[in-house]
Amino acid sequence: MISVNIATYNRSLYIKEAIDSVLAQSYKNWELIIVDDGSTDNTNVVIAPYLKDPRIKYFKNETNKNISFTRNRALSLSQGEFIAILDSDDVWNDIDKLAKQITFLQKNPSYSLIGTNAVAIDPAGKPLRDLNVPLSDSEIKRVILSKNVIFHSSVMYRKDTVVDLGAYNLALNGIEDYDLWLRLGAVSRLANLSDRSLLYRIHGGNISLTDRLHLMRINVELVKQSRKSYPHFFRAIIRRQIRLWIYQLISFLKRN
């Protein structure tokens, strides 16, 4: 019924904890598809003992591709009706997460996706703060143009709906999830559970200012493309644009 997708790259320090949190789930009718985007660390060594479980399958890209390619490969290898995402540095801390989400989607066929609240943790796993997101479809859609309010590692979605939409955009690495949520929300309903079922690991300084500017420019374009599907477009685009200008100013000052 459920295919859990883990896309990973050089996360040998964390992936064991991620896999263990899948194994701890009370709902057992799942398969775990791990796709390694050409890791150069010992990720394969860490994963090897888990492959004794026939539900766990490991694939490795011959060369480093990108995150969207790797996510789409995991999706194409999945046999489940529902897809649950878990990034290899995050952890599910609720053993009933999958059970709650599949129950919700089976009872609510108009919904294509269900996420959860989260707790931010540092690289060592120490809790930093609670992360709250809107829960209902109307609340999510009221603010989604202004910010991404769905944690990727918290979601379960309907495979067929995502495949019909073309899955993850190969050109949008680092923002591929937000683009997918916007497209899903345009054709179906979205929700988050109030449970803090995800430990979301924060890595300080992982993204350069140049990369951040690039992603922010794409954000602006995605908001423009979705203006007819969601309310409060002008408020959202003004906020996005002001933030982009601020980061452009910071980048200019650093160069000069």
C-alpha cells in the first residue's frame, strides 16, 4: 500500500536513524525504496545490513545526477498506491505516522497529500524549536504563495496524482517540492496533521548566497505561474520580491 522513498547523497551519518524510524512504524504494509545519487561516502556500507529485510530495496545512480532526478527514480521504482517521503537526514518520531496518514487519505479521496507538523533539530539531533504549519486545505492555500508550508519529509501523497502531473520538475533542484505542492494544490485538496511526526534536521550554512538568490528568483516565477490557482497573489509576490531585493543588496555589498 505504501512506498517510502528515501533519496540520499553522502548522508551516511544520518541515514541509519532515518531507516530505523521507518522500521519502527506500527503500520507494516510498506516497502522502502532508497535511491543513492552516487554517494562517495560509506552510505552503501551503512545500508547493507538492512537489505536482509525484503521490503527494503537499494539503488544507486551510476553518477551524481540531481535531487529531482533521484526522487523521480525512486517514484518510478515504487509499487505502492501511496508515497511517503523521508529525506535521509530527517527522522519520523511518531510510530503511528503512516497509519494516521493512510487512514486520512483513504477516508478523504478529494485530498492528494497529507503532511504533519515538525520539530527542528540540530545536526546532532538536539531539539531546537517546534515548527507549526497550517492544517486545513483553506489555511494552506491562503498562505502557500507566500511560503512553503508543507515539510517534504512529512508528506504522504497519492502516487497516481503526482505521476499524472509529471512528478518532480528536473529543472528545479532545491525547490522541487514546493513546485509540486503548488501543482497538486491546483487540482486537489491538501492538509497537514497537527501531530509533530517529523524531526527536521537543520544544517547551518549549507546553501551559498548565490544558490539562495537563484532559488528565490525561481520562487518568484513559481508564484507568478500559480497566481490564478491561489488567493492573495499580490501580497505574496510583493513579499517574495522584497526578500529577493534584500538578498540581492546583501550580495552586492559582499562583492564590493
